Amino acid sequence: MKRQGYMLLCLALIAIIFMAGRHSGRLLSDGHQVTSEQFQHALQSRDWAYRARVIGGFVVELDPQNLPEALAAVEDRKRWLSQDELRLFMGAWASFDPSGAFERSLTWPDHTRNKGAAAAIYGWALHDPAQAHKAAMTVSDTSLQALLLDRIVAAWAHRENREGLTLYIANLPEGPVRERLTRILIREILSEGHLAVMEWAVGIPAEYDPVFKSVAFAKVAGILAQDDHRAAAEFVERNRGASWSAGGYSAVARRWANKDPEAALAWARSLSEDTVRDQAVRTAFIQWQKSNPTLAEKWLFSAEPGPELDPARFVIARKMAATSPRRAVELAREISDPALKRESLATALSHWLQIDPPSANRWLAENPVAEATRRHLQNKVQAGRRGQGSREEEIIPSQE
């Protein structure tokens, strides 16, 4: 009998739990309005699905009448509320009393203050970004103010007056703040698809700061390349020749090289314009070298010769100069571009002369090196030795 009684008790408990779950599920499905008591209970529950249903159901009905009781419950539990839960509550409050929600959040302790204020300002900016911005500028805490600006831009990006937001960011001084807000704006527009963000970048009015448009275009190209390398490459190619489009090639090369460096370099080498090609090749190779230097250098040494790889050879020659100057010299001699070749040779030889002067001078005596390169090298060595207070030595002159 005891065993049967135990089983009946377990079945009864299961039934009670099941009915409670069905009741909480009906809170929304049957159209029942969530009460303040149910809201308070949900804030203390450890069942995240139940919390989400109840909190979401309650905040859609939040109004000035039930706000005081709900706010008391939130403030009692605010330390344990997630950022998303605070966003739901503060966003709903800001829809009818944004200044009240924002001002109240500023009275909370630091961590909760930041989460609450960011949620309130976002809800405010969805309806009135100008006033939300004005309120954010009154905050003296610079780190909090930066967070508030981020949230304002994120909300403002989805309003009809996106041109006003673009102009606001373009008019900011060049620097980290403008770059950060530009990235946020691009990310928000990207939620509407690749086409939307491409149209935005190309459509930035010509009268705006040209540097801003160049930076924005490059950022868009780079973000597109994370999703679709070919689409990003076609995007920059369609806008080739525009004064603001040159940086897009390097941005695509950098992102592409993170996933497929050989394909990125093949694309960069195929570009017809020397300037953008050199920038793209250099960027792609440096990115590859950061992640896998051994493989990147092996690929370069085995690649077919051609002037389009001069920027990559220049990067490696400079890197090797301090530890393997003789090898760096041989690599520098493969560079076609006169200026890059002269700089690479001078750097490698100056290190070699410091490490092993007899061998370096012997190499100089046995190999043809342009007199301009020798003079460049002489100046480089003399400048370094003057800085160290060492005796100056002459470079062996050309035997040509």
C-alpha cells in the first residue's frame, strides 16, 4: 500500500505541474491579461521560458496605471534581471514616458544603471532621436554617454530620417567615435540586406565630408566580404574610379584573406590599377602572415614571379632583414619597383653591415648595386651609427 500511495502522490504532483504549465502557457494564448502579481512571480522564477512569456505578456500592457507596482517589482529584482528583460521593461516604459524611464535608470547602481539607461534611451530614440540625444548629452559619465550614443544610433537607423543620422555622423570630428558610430549604422542597415547597405554607401551625398564617405564605403565593402567575397569584389569594381572607392579594395582583401588567402591574393593580383592592386596585395598578404606566417612565406617564395607581388616581397624582406639579412637581400633583388627595391635592399644591407660587416661588404663588392641604392644605404647606416655614437664606416663604392 505504501508503494501504491507513493505512486499516486507522484502522479498527482506531475498533474499539478502540468496544469500549472498549461495555465502559464494560456496567459497569452487565451488572451488573458498578465497581472502585476503574475509579473512579480515571474521575476523570481528560474524557469526562463516562463519568465519570457510572462514578462513579454505584461510589458505590452504596461501603462501609467500599473507602472508603479511593476517598477517596484523590477527595482527589487533588478540585480538579477538579464539585459534583455530590462530592455523589454524599459522599452515599454519609454514608449509612453521616455524621460521618466531614462531619469529613473540613472539613479540605479552602475551596472544596472548602464543596462537600464541604454534600454530606455533606445526606446526613446525609436520615437524621438533628437530628444533622446539631447538627454544623453547631459550625462557626465563619458563611458555611459558613449554607450547611450551607440544605442541612439542603433534605434535611429530604423527611422525614416536615416539621412539625418548619416549627416549627424558625417559632421562629427574624424576619430574613433565617428568610426564606431559608422560601424553601428552599417550593421543596423545590414539587417535589411546587402542591397540596402550598398545603396546607402554609394548614395551618401557628395557634399558630405569626402573622408567620411571613403571610410563608410570601405567598411561596407569589408562587411560584405565577410558574407560573400565575390559580391563584395563586384561591389568595389562597380564603383571603380570614384574618388571615395579606393579603400574598398583593401577592405575586401583583408576580410577575404581571413578565410581564403590564396583566393584573395589571386583576386588582388588580377586588379588592373597599380595603386589599388598594390594596396590589396599588401593587405591580403599581411593578413595571411598574421594568421599563418610559415605558410604565407612558403607560398610567396614559390609563387610565379611578377611585379604584382612586389608589395608582399617588400613586407617579407623588411621582416627578415633583422634576422636573415642575406636572405632578405636576395628577396629584395626580385622586387621590380625601383623605390621598393631600393628601400628593401638598403634596410637588409644596413642590418647585415651591423651583424657581419666583412660579409656584407664582400657581397657589395661582388654584386652590382645601383649607386643611388648605395647612397641610400650609406645615409641609412650613418644615421643609425650617429644615433648610437659609433664610428662611421664607408660603404664600398660601386665597381661599375
